[in-house]
Amino acid sequence: MRVLLDTCVIYPTVMREMILGVAGAGAFVPLWSERIIGEWLHAAAKLGPDAQAQAAGEAALMAA
């Protein structure tokens, strides 16, 4: 099963880690678009440079 993860799901850290953990266990294949990742990075930037850097790093891992 494939599941599209929107910004509102991947933005909160706890929810993102939980859902990606379930996906990593094989429950489903997570999908997202470049636009969704861009929205997430834009929202994280509003929290400051540390949050922006963390989101950018995680986004790079998700893209790999």
C-alpha cells in the first residue's frame, strides 16, 4: 500500500518519526512530492535556523 504524506503529517516531529517508523517496518510505502517537502522546509524556517537545518537534513534523508 502507498500513502501520500502531506505537510501537516510530516511537519510535527513526533508524528513524522512515528509514521516513518511504521513505514520503515513495512506497513506501507510513504510518498511525498517536492512541493510537500518545500512547504515543510518553509514552515520549519519560521521556527529558526536550528529547526530549518534539522528539517533540511531530514528532508535530504527522505529524498534518498
